[in-house]
Amino acid sequence: MNEPCSPDSTAQYIQGDVGTEVGGLVSEGLQCVAVLVGVYSKTSGLPIIGVINQPFATRDDAGKYVKDCFVYFVFISKQET
């Protein structure tokens, strides 16, 4: 017997579901897709750089998706022991 599935981000992505904005936030759909790539120091375990990309963040007047991309740098200084 098949039971109804709860919303799944992968299924929403594959189906191209578009979420509805409520109070300035979207809790499901393509607008919530984000990709994070991070680099960290193997010796200290601290982050060095990170890139977050939201490929379906908003739409322009023609209905084409406009992405948001954020790049973060963390500078690590050597601490004396």
C-alpha cells in the first residue's frame, strides 16, 4: 500500500516545483535550492573559503531565473602556543 510522501527537496527540484512566498520567506520549491562548496585547513580544521550559490533565487520580469552567489573568505592567523 502506497502512502502519500511528504515534500522532498530532490523531488521538488526534479519536478521544477516553485514555492510560494509567505511573509517574505519561501519554505519549499526551487527558490530554496542552495549549493555550498567549502574549503578548510586540514591542520586546524577551520574554514578558509566558502561559496554559496542559489541558482533559482528569484525571477526577472521575463520569468527567467536569476541566481544569487555569495563568496566568503576567512583569514586564519597563526596563534602562538
